[in-house]
Amino acid sequence: MKKTKKVKSTGRFGSRYGVGIKKRVLKVEEKQKNLNACPFCGFSKIVRKAAGLYECKKCASKFTGGAYTTETLIGKSVKKIINQKSFVADAGELIKATEKESSYSDIEKEVAKSSE
């Protein structure tokens, strides 16, 4: 099928659906067809298997992502937060604090006091 200069891959729709919708489809298809690096091996050999499911041809690892891109905006921001050293240190302290507060022995003691 031929692609035109102006509408590129959306030329297959002809005069149907309108210009605005075809522009949106074109943006999504360009993002979907971009070569992305594998998060495990780093090579640009990722194939989209289904909406949100991707597989690397080189290392055969399967992972999830966005419907049309391998990584969503929220996923990128969460990864950035986790990679910050201060967040990791604070998370360790937070885990220790929650373990101390919510142990079963403390709950059992409170139940025993209230029943007396």
C-alpha cells in the first residue's frame, strides 16, 4: 500500500474519518514503530506482541509497558524516583518503622488488655 508525503501511513484511510483523527492515529503509529532499547540487554530489538506486551528478540525477555510504547510516563517517573539514593534510604527507614508498629505481638497485647 502506498504512503503519501502529507499523511504517511494514514493514507490507507483515504477520504474517510477526517484530518484530525488521522493526525492522532499517525502520532500513535509513529510512537509504536520507533525502535526502543531493551531494559534488560540494551539492544534495540523489541517487538510488540500485543497491547502492552513486548519481547526482546535478542535476549528473549518478555515485559509489559504501555499500549503503544514500551514505557509509560508514570513508569519513567517511578523508575527515576526509585533510582534516587535518598528515596532508597528513606524507604528502608519507613519499612523498619512500619514493621515495629504493626507486629502481631503488639496487637495481641492490646487485645489482651482490652479483654481484661
